[in-house]
Amino acid sequence: MTPDTSALSAHLTRGDNLVTLQSHILAEEARHPGATGTFSWILSALSISAKMIAARIRRARLSDVLGNVGTDNVQGEQQQKLDVIANEILLRCLGSRSGVAVLASEENDEPIVIQSDADKGRPYCVLFDPLDGSSNLDVCGGVGTIFSILRHDRRAPTAQAALMQRGAEQVAAGYVLYGSSTVFVLTTGTGVRMFVLDPAVGAFMLVEDNIRIPATSKSYSVNEGHRKSFPAGYQRYLDWAQDNGYSSRYAGAMVADVHRILLKGGVFLYPPTAKAPDGKLRLMYEANPMAFVIEQAGGKAFAGKERLLDVAPTSVHQRTSVVLGSADEVDHVLAHLG
Ligand code: AHG
Ligand code: MN
Ligand code: MN
């Protein structure tokens, strides 16, 4: 019997095409006539880093049983925590790209100044949380990588000073979720795109071209174990939400929680607590990139009552409180903060 290929032909003649992250990056570059290609190289370094980190995460339990933790494994290599491994992968992939002037990571106390040929082309700073929610690895839960790209100001006297830009100045941001599949979510300020890693092909394939977060969804995501030490306004909000039939969902990894909210709606909160009076999450490589993604998808992101992307940073590792998600749901929280 001859196979019926009419559906496939119709699909192809409509002009639909498979788009990989790599081809998307090249197409974007072609749309900007003055582009030097440095920005594209940085995105492609993030893409290869994500694949390398995903490969290590997929073998997480296996590498544990192949060697004693803290000792050499069967290959004679020292066992390392995946936070450290993910950090080294990102530093190595990004550090060798021309155009990267400064790197800042959750795992490094000080920003790293790259002495490469960053002066050629347009230099950038890349900030990242190499492995977010890493305690979830012990239980096969979702973990992620979060990144933020800023322009480098050559006039800044120090690397620290170069990074002190508000989130609104990010050139690009996004995250990789290593969940039941590996997902790369990216914004360059023109909407939000989602790519899924096809492990058979080794490429991130475009699956959503313009993600819009639902404006409303009766769901909140917060560590309620800390509820008694939240400021009163957050406690009033939780009382209101519970009186109004809201559901609670909390993975304990910001990437996993925010990704669910991006696709299904709801609100993510990490308020100030007794233990973390300024909030727990880091402004520059956790909150800001997520806020950029959420705003680009039509949602809202706040630090208390201030728009997150307007917060002026004073240090690379500073912490912030976070309320972000569906526009209406963020408004409900803000209305209770008084
Ligand atoms: P990291 O693993 O990079 O240190 O980040 C963990 C963060 C974040 O992913 C998550 O939202 C939050 O910590 C969870 O904190 P609690 O355990 O206090 O809920
Ligand atoms: Mn984190
Ligand atoms: Mn981390």
C-alpha cells in the first residue's frame, strides 16, 4: 500500500518549517544588519552549556553509584557536586567566546573579568545561576539554569560597577529547565520563545514562538512553611486566596515553579522571612531574568511594591523578595500588601 503523504505535503507547502535554537539565533542576527555576531555566539555558548549540563544531570544517580562521593570514581576523577560541574561548564563555554567581558555566577564570590578580545565587537556581561534548586537532584525533581545578559559599559571602573544595571536594561534572559524534558526559554525583548531538546537529534527545537502567560489562574506557589514569619500583607493574601478556592503548587526550585506559572498561570512568591529579611532569591541572576521573561509574556513581577526590573542593584549577590506571575494574580497579592 502506498503511504498517504498528503498531510505531510500540505504541512510543507504551507511553509511550516522546523526551527532549532541555532537557526533561530542566526535568523535573528540576519534581521539586525549591524550585528557583529558576538551576541549570537553567547547564545550558542548557553545552548551548548545547557546540553552538557543536561547530559550530566541525566546521569546524576549513575555517577554517584560509580564512585564513592568525596573520593575518586572509577575513572580516577574526583566526584564533584553538580553545582560546581554546571558552573565550570558555563565558565568554560562562555569564557572562550569573544564578546564576553564579564561573567558573574552564584558560585563565584567575585565577578570574573575575561581578558579575551572583548574589545572587538560589542561586549556583554553574562550573569547566571548554574544550577537552581539543586537540592531537588537528590529526589529526581526539576532543576534549572538561569541567565541574564547585560551590555558591558567600558567606562565602568570595575567589573562590579559594570554589572550594576537595573533588570530593565537586560539585553536577553532566560532559563533552562532540566525536567521530564530539557526546555530552553529565551527572551531578547521581543516576546518569549520555548525550545525543547530533542535528545535523538541533539538540538533544541522551537515549540512555542510567542508564549503568553494566562492573565488569571487560581494558583499560588510559595514555601508556606515560612508563613508565620512573612510580613502581615502576605499572610492576609494567603488567607484571602485560601478563602477563594486557590490551589497551592511548590516544587522548591524557582525554575520549575516559574515555568509552570508561565504556561499555566498563577503567582510565585518568595517574601521576606525571619531567616532571610531581604528575601532569599538573588536579584541579578534569579529574580531579574525571570521577571524579564514573565513581563515579556504579559505578566508582572514585583519586589514588594516596586517593579522588579526597576530595582537599582548595589551588589552582584544581593537578595530580593519576589512576587511574579499572571497579571491579575500579582495584582491580588499587591492589593493585600497595603
Ligand atoms: P539554589 O539551588 O540556586 O540555591 O536556589 C534555590 C532557591 C530557588 O530555586 C527556590 O525557589 C528556593 O531556593 C527555595 O527555597 P526554600 O527551600 O526556602 O523554599
Ligand atoms: Mn537558585
Ligand atoms: Mn544555584
